[in-house]
Amino acid sequence: MSFTEMSDEVKETAVEGDSHSGKAVGLAVLRVFRNIFIYLLAICIIIAALIFAADRSNDKSIFGYRYYTVLTPSMEPELSVGDLVIVRVCDADEIEVDDVITFNPSSDYDTYLTHRVT
């Protein structure tokens, strides 16, 4: 092997090494941005959850859904005391017979009842 052939081989190795190190730097930068994005997203979700939990309004909902806890055994055996009920907010026109609904029987109180429509 001549000196020219050896120098060409060394040049090719150097060029390949540069492209691999460039890819490695690019991947490292991508990982850093991905981690920053994931941490910021997690922080935003935690802050939103804390704000939602701290809100004492009865009209709060997430994407049109609300949650309540069953306090009495009136719906047993289907719903037991302590069960979590997730309710979709809808108009009264959408309610049909045999639907299970949660409603406020009086606007004066913060009490909600869950019953089946008959």
C-alpha cells in the first residue's frame, strides 16, 4: 500500500468520524429538548390539577365532565357509598328513561343526587 492510498484511507476515516460525532451531538441536543418538553408538560399538568382541585365552584368540569362521590346507599347495588361518579354535562332534552343522572334538587344547596330516570 502506498503513502497516497494510506492518506486517502485516513481521510475517509476522519470524515466518517466527523459525521458520527455530528449525529451524536444532534441526538444529545434532541434528548435535552425532549426532556425539557416532558418536564414542562408534567409541571403544567400538575399546576392545572392543583388549580382544579382548589376550585370550590360546583360548575367546574374537565372537557364537559364532572365528578361526584356517592354519599348515600340509594343507588345500591349499582352504586355503593363512596363510589366516584363521572358525569357528562348535557341539556335536559338529552335525558331519556333509564339514564342515571346527577342533579341538584334545589339551587339553594350544594347537594347533588344521583338517580335513575323512570
